[in-house]
Amino acid sequence: MIRLAHPDIREEDISRVSLVLRDGMLVQGERVKALEDSFAKYIGAEHAVALNSGTSALYLALHALDIRTGDQILVPAYCWPAISNVVILLNADPVFIDIDPTTFNMDPAHLKAVLPTLSRPKAILVAHLFGAMANMPNILSIASQWDIPVIEDAACALGSSLNGRRAGAWGTMACFSFHPRKIITTGEGGMVTTNNPRLAETIRALRNHGLDPQSDRREFLTCGFNLRLTEFQAVLGISQLGRIEDAILVRRKIADRYHELLSSGLVIAPRALSNSIHVYQSYVVLLPETLASERDAVIEELLKKGIETTFGTIHIPLSTFVRTRYGYKPGRFPQTDSVSDRSLALPFSLRLDSEDQRFVVHSLMECLSKRLSR
Ligand SMILES: *Cc1c(COP(=O)(O)O)cnc(C)c1O
């Protein structure tokens, strides 16, 4: 079976984790702090706060902005639903923005058109989907006209950059995930980066029962949670972050091989903004429009050949919960409609070799040609 994804866990990772498990200091020690320090440095941000998931990172970033009932938060229509769930969990309302079909990211032109129609826009949550940078210069300039903060959902984009500036170093805050399908993994895990010391302190308090992070007395400043990362997860993160530059080079080489194999043009290969680095958290292609209704059958057929593929991500406004709550219908987000039906994520991991890639592309082409000639 050629798997969709596989985390890169090495012996050195395992022995570091074992050391922590043996010494018994499992939470609230020095390792989480060490991961935060190297992570902040890598991104080029002043502060990094480690959390137990990317979703916790998104939730606390919004929470720290003091979002209130009825506030409106702009989010991309095509993304993992965590991005709008955290908004709804804070009693605010997500306002969905259609995507630019070339990068799969929030379309600045649609953002610009929607903002004047809103009564209480409070923040923009922008994702760098699948590892491709969103158009941050345009989005930040629109946000500054409305004087609202931008939070980056960089869950897929650790190591991505645009104009030499990393994902996570653009917005007021940025959120990362260390889920096994992301660029580095701690099993579950996440991080918020920011240059704002007050926001960093608020998130530190919120992740730890509301306890004042500066005080060694028991000073509970707010109503918090327990959303902490463990020490053994942190050393796994440190170990993985140490190899990230190599990992990204390999990912980009694998992507180049796919690009070349797909050059017949039957499917559209992933694209990125010029002057940007795409890290290919996922390699998502678009099937021909005429085969949109057959995408799930293509996934089934490839699986029978031992190739695991999946859809790109979620059309959030048409997902059951959001559609029922807000009454969205197809047609409202035309680019998202078109992309979500045709998207296909190909197997992508550091262990994928060129032989596997040739087999994947050959099988895909065979399957598509057969269906196109029917
Ligand atoms: C993975 C992901 C998340 C959620 O991260 P978790 O660590 O799984 O909670 C949020 N947004 C995007 C774009 C993601 O890819």
C-alpha cells in the first residue's frame, strides 16, 4: 500500500522521547520552553506559546483578542473546519470568503468586496492551505484599511515563505499544528507565534487554568483551560524541528517529480505565488471539470490498486453543521464549489520514492483516461 502520508519518526526521535519518559518529568518542565524558543527563532517571531493542538492555537488566539458574541470573523470557505468552529465556539459568526483557485487560499478581491457589507468585522483568519502562502501583502493592506487584526492559520505551512518572510511572521498572531500529517509532528500539538508580549502572556494564562505566567504565587488572573503540550511531545518537536530544512528540501524534490510526471496536463498540479516557497504539506491536484462527480470513485479505484488518496479539504459552508446553521446553498462560493469537488490529494511523505510516484501517476492517468473516453 502506498500510504497518503507517513510521519517521519526516526530512532533519534524515539531515544529522546524515551529519555524524558524515563526521567519522569512529563509536564511543565524545561523542554516545552526550549521548543518555544527554537520555534520562535525559526519563524522570526518574538514569542511562541506551545499548545496541545492547532485547533487550541486557533481558539486561544481568537480568545486573546476578546472576541464577543455577534462579532464577525472572516475565514476562507475552503479549509479545515477548525477555522470556523473556533469562531462559533466563541459565540461569534464566521463570514466565509471564496478562494483564489490557483493557490486555494482566501481571495483578496472577495475579501475586499465583503468587508463593507459587515456590521461588526473583528478579525481575519487566513490559512496557507496545503503549504502554499496566501497573498499576505494584499490581505494585510485590506485589513489595515479596516483596522482589524489578521491571524494566520499556518497549520500546513511551517517553513513556507513569501518574499523571504516566513508564514507566521506576517499576522498579529499565527497558529501552527503538529498533527502527524503536518510538516513536523508531536502526535497532537500546536503553537501560537506573535510579536505582541501581552497577547503571548494572555495565551500562556489561558492554556494553564488562567494562572499568571509571571507569578510564582498562585495568582489566577482569568478563566482558563488546560491546553498544555507535554514534555515528551516537546522533545519530539525539538528533534523534528532540527531536521526541518532537510525535510522541506526533500518535500520540494518529491513535488518537482510529481510536477514533471503530471506535465501531460490532464490534471492541474498545485501552484504557488511567485517569490514564495511552498512546503507541500499535501500535494493536491485538480481533476478535469467533467470528472468532478467521479472524484470519489477515482479515490476508490486507486485504493484497489494499493494507492491511498483523499479529497483536498472541506467546503465549510456546505458541510452539514454550517449549512444547517446559516442556510448556505451551492453557488454562493463558486470557486470553492468547483475546487472542492475536483480536488485530489496524492500520496506524499518523505519515504515516497520515484518508483512509487511513477506508479501513482500512471494509475491515476489510466483511471482518468478510461473515464474521459466513456
Ligand atoms: C490541521 C489543521 C488544523 C487543525 O490542527 P489540529 O492540530 O489538527 O487541531 C487547522 N487548520 C488547518 C488549515 C489545518 O490543516
